[in-house]
Amino acid sequence: MPLLEARDVHGGYGGMNILNGVNMSIEANEVGVIVGPNGAGKSTMLKAIFGLLTVSQGEILLRGEPIHNLPPNKLVQKGMGFVPQEKNVFPSLTVKENLEMGAFLKPGNVKRMLKQIYDVFPPLYDKRHQPAGELSGGQRQMVAMGRALMAEPDVLLLDEPTAGLSPLYMNEIFERVKEVNAAGVGILMVEQNAKQALAIADKGFVLAAGKNRFTDTGAALLADPEVAKSFLGG
Amino acid sequence: MNELVFFINNVIVAGSVSGSIYAIGAIGVTLIFSIMRFAHFAHADMMTFGTFMVLLLTLAFPGVGAVVGLPTPIVMLPLAIVLTALLAVGIDKTFYKPLRAHGVKPIVMVIASLGVTLMLQGLIRLFSGTGAQNLYLAGERKEIYRLEMPFELASRPVIVTEPQIILFVLTIVCVVGLHLFLNRTRLGKAMRAMSDNPDLARASGINTNHIVAVTWVIAGGLAAIAGTLLALDVTFKPDLSFFLLLPIFAAAIVGGVGHPYGAIAGGFVVGFAETLAVFNWAVLLRPFRDSLPEWLAQAGNLAFVGTEYKIVVPFFILVAILVWRPTGIFKGKVI
């Protein structure tokens, strides 16, 4: 049974459909990457999974259990974490407080998880008493991922984690994503830096106009001349 | 030295009294704004409601204070805090929550709160009558402490009353308590998190409805404290706190809306500005009478504004702040 599965998902905002039948599935030990042109519905799909918009047709299953249209706080309880693309930290809270908020539903975990997060993201330990709003973009992204990991999710949804970051930080974030995945957290992320993201992806989903255009392993998609021509800039 | 004593009585003591009341009121306004993003105009009448509850409880159990050794209204205050907190949560459930569920603009919430304020005021008037009533019932005395100054030339004492001392103590307790709550407890941090970014708070599994309720409990409780302490210092009237609405909002905005510490600072800024503006500065010039030009030495009243225009002061501060520094001292949000 796949960890996270989406079957023929339709949905959108205010009656306008953006998703017109998306299918995906990832296992616990896999990194799934969603790529595609602007307006293809990549971020919308993540939001649909995380209960931030109504799924009008199709179903989303977490370990075989239907979860579509559950509110976000229920999904956090069921083991899902979400890192939005923008506004993904609490700017006036310190780094440590940001992380603590991630474990809001599991207050018993705070101590142990803080230690783990500081191990994965050492820069956060030095800045733990600084307000998150004062950090650089890359460090903020670490806080955002750390916050989501504090709840010990089984699957982590990342919306363009490297948007606006320098190539150096981009590689750093991808390294961390692999590390987190190796620790047993399934990852599903949307990425603009398609080549680099597909390189670390076990599964890739190329969306266009709210539908799967190509679905394969990351390596196969990278090698596919048609994908390269239409979506990876040649 | 008597002039200095006069200054202490009329500016330092009086300013601290109004400053404390404004500060406690403004904390509530600013917390509500930071969680629900609207200016809650019914806040002042929540204060009056809390005071009215104290009055009713005091009338019902008049002898309790003597047993404990505190004024009866103070003994009744905790119960009134609970009742006002319940009222605040109830008002939210009945009036504001349905509006929030419809996703209305903040201005709709503001107008709704104006409706709530008129309704509360009418209800209180219906039961209390329109006259002023003393919270100290017959038989209980308002203690007045005269502190003699250790200077030879000071023949007059600094005067502080019992309710004023209780007010100062409770203000410190509220401020320290709020600080510890917001920075040390899980719920307090979640409240700050929701104020920062409500969507992310939800995505972290924080139940935002729960936080909203907690905010109302705190705001309602503080409103009851501020109203009661004001009424102890003066008397209870159905429009007791309505006229505090402007200074309280001025305090919240001066401090930076959404900043609890700013609200405290703003409260004292407005309180002292008021007392300094109506203070008769001619009194302080009196000892130097002989060395001053005649026109200055003869001046009978050198106050910036007459006492009857006290309400103009917070209004002026409010306009000045909105024009020159709309985010307030602590860089809050712009209403």
C-alpha cells in the first residue's frame, strides 16, 4: 500500500477547476517531485492534499485511508506536514519557538525533536533565540522545514523549498531533503528547479493544465527527450 | 516643596492611575486586534459590564470584605472576571463568529462591535439606572493614605487611596502575568504564532478557534479588572468606560497595534499626557515668583488645556501618531 496516493483528483477555487484529474503515489522511502509549467496546478495539488482547497472529485489516501477535505489540523494529527512556499515561518517568534509550534499537538516531543532538528540543521542551533523574521532566506527555509518535522510526520509536503535561494543554498536544502527522507519521511515537493529536483527524485510527476503529462522515475524523466524539450528547457 | 507635592499628587499619582487603567484596557484591544484583526469598539462597555457585575455581587454579599480584610468589591472581582470572560466568549459566539465564518471585511466587524457596545450599554442602563453608584457601600470606608514627605518645607502629604494602591499592584500583576503567559506557555506562544501568521498556525495543528476563545477570556478578564478599579477610584456609572474608549484606542495605537508591551507603554504615555496637559504649571513657578517677569508671575492658570477639555488630549495624540508614525512606538500594524 502506498504511503500517499491521489486518484483522479479534481478541484479548484470558487467553482473554477484547476486540477483536472491528477494521479500520484509515493512510498515511505521515496521523494516525489512535482514539476511543470506555471499555472499547471503544482502548488494547487499540494494544497488539495493538505486540505486547503476542496477536492470535488477523486480521492486522496494516506496509507489507504481517505483524507481528502479533512481540515489541516486533522491531517497534522494523521502524520502529514506542510511547508508553504511563502510566509512559512512566524517572523516575530524565535527560531526555537517556531520549532516548538511545529510540535504543538505533541508537546511531549519537543525536547527530543528539537535536538534532532538542530542536528539536521546546525545553523538553527546558533540562531535559536533570534526572531525567525531576521534570518536569511535559506535559514528561514530550514526553520520552515524544521517546524514541519517537529510533529514527526510520515509524509512532508514542500512547496518550492528552494524558490529564491542561491544555488549554494538550493543544494544544501536538497541535501537535507534527502537526509530527512533517508530517516523515513516520505517527501512530496513542488519544484521550479526541475532538473536538480528530478535528480534527487524517486518519482517525478510532470503536470500540465491540471493533469499528469508524464509520470515516471526521476531519472527516466530526466532522460526522456520529450520531457527535456517541453519542460526542462532543452 | 508643597508645589512639588502638588505636582506628585496631580501628575504622578493621577497619571499612573489613568495610565494603568488605559494600559489594562489597551492590552485587551491590542490582543483582540492581533488575533482577529479588527478594532473592538465594545471593549469599553465590557469594562462597564465587569464593574456592574462587581456592583451586583457586592450588593448581594455586602459583608464579605470585612471578613477577608479587603474592600468587598475586590473580593468579588475574581467572580466578575469569570462572568465578563464568559460574556466576551458569548458575544463572540453570537455576533462575531458568524461574521468571521462569512469572511467579512474588518470594517463590518468594527460596525458590529459598535452595535454590541450600544446594546451592552442599554442593557446595563436598564438594570443599573442612569445614576452614579458607589462601589463602597455604606459601612465600608475608602482608606486614604497620607504620606508625609521627609522635607521640612513640605507641609502637605502625598495622597494615595486604597483602590489606587490595589490598582498599581494589580497592574503589575497583570503585566508580569501576561508577559509570562505569552513567552513561557505553550498557549501563549501559539497566540503569538497566530497573530504572526494564522494560516501557518493552522498548518501547525493549532486550533485557531481555541486561541480566539482564549483571547476573549483574557480580554474580558482584563476589562473587568480595569473597569472595576476605575469605578473604585471614582464611582460606577453606566457610561463609566464608554468615555475611555478613545484614550484606550489612542494607547493601543500609540504603542503599536498588536503589541501587548506597546499597549502598556501607550497607556502610560496617554495617561501622563492627559495629566500633564491639564496640570496648572503656574503652581510650580510660584517659588520663583520674585525672579520671574511680571506677566509670568501673575499668571493664575498655566495649564495647556482646561480640565474639561481633557478628552481632547488623547484625541490629539491619536491624530498626531496616525499622521507621523502610524505604526506606533513599537512598530505595530496599521489599523
